Amino acid sequence: MSPDGPGIASTGGPGGRSGGPGAESPGGPGAEGRIRVLSGEIIALLTARGGTLAVAESLTGGLLAAALTAVPGASAAFRGAVVAYATDLKTALLGVPAELLDRHGAVHPAVAKAMAEGARRRMGAAVAAATTGVAGPDPEDGQPVGTVHIAVSAGGGTIARALALSGDRHQIRVATVEQSLGLLMGVLREDGI
């Protein structure tokens, strides 16, 4: 078992979950409740501070945006989302450099960072989050199932986190949303947005 609990190899940094005996697995039982709580806290914090949020998603296919917009009053802070599932759309819609994608493929920390920065810039948000990775059932771009990169871009810069998740496709996608919200909350607390 990893220090972050079963189902995840490493998160660390702002918003990372600390595991230990009895820690719940990201994406496992209780994840939906934790996602609802985090989403509500993020929207409340941004609304109180007059901040705005955008998201760019690949493997999560809109789940992150859905979690955030499920919060009543989300429109006060949530600007929008781009689901750039196809690699070419990451360039066309989010401005991810084609050379970066050609060199590393879509599953790479620099791609997650570029997606978050593109979403923030193109949607005029104070902060943006992004997800890219392999939910399965098959490996992609030479990366095993469960390889995920998330990023958050804000005034203080852009931070990326590499995750090694386990579980089925649904569990990996839900865990990615949960970890993205945790990272986003950590950045919001640090940046004071």
C-alpha cells in the first residue's frame, strides 16, 4: 500500500490526500460524497472571493465540470469547460503546442500544465484545472492504465501532479476528479484567489 492509501501511488503537495490505516481509496467508496463536499467548498470559496474557475478535461470527459456545476450557485464562479478528448483538440481549443504532443503524447505532465494554462487564458478565469491520462481498459501513448496527470493554473503559476491510480475505468476517472478537486483546493488556499 502506498503512503496515500490504496488505489493511488503518489500525490503529495497541496491538496494531496494523506493515507494511513483506514484511509479511503480515492475513487472508492465514499468518493462521490467527498467530491460533493470539495466541489461545494471550492465554489463557495471562489464566490466569496469573487474568483472564477475553468476546467480542461480529457480522460474525465466532463466529470470534473459536472461535479463543480452540480453545486447550487456555481454560475457565480464557474466560467466553463472544454472536453478535449481527441489529441488534436488539445491544440485547437486549448493552445497546447503540437510539438509537445508530438514529442510526449497526450499523457504527460507538461500537457496537463498546458491544458490548464490554456483553459485559464482562453476562458478568462482566475484559476483553471486540467486532467489527462489513461483510464483504460488499454494502455495509451505507451503509458499504462491508471497513469494520470492533473494540473492547476493560477496567479502564482501552474502546478502539475502525476498520479498512478488503480481500479476499473470508472474508479480511475472518479479518483482523478477527487484528486483534481483536492489539488485545486490546495492551490486556492495558497494563492488566496
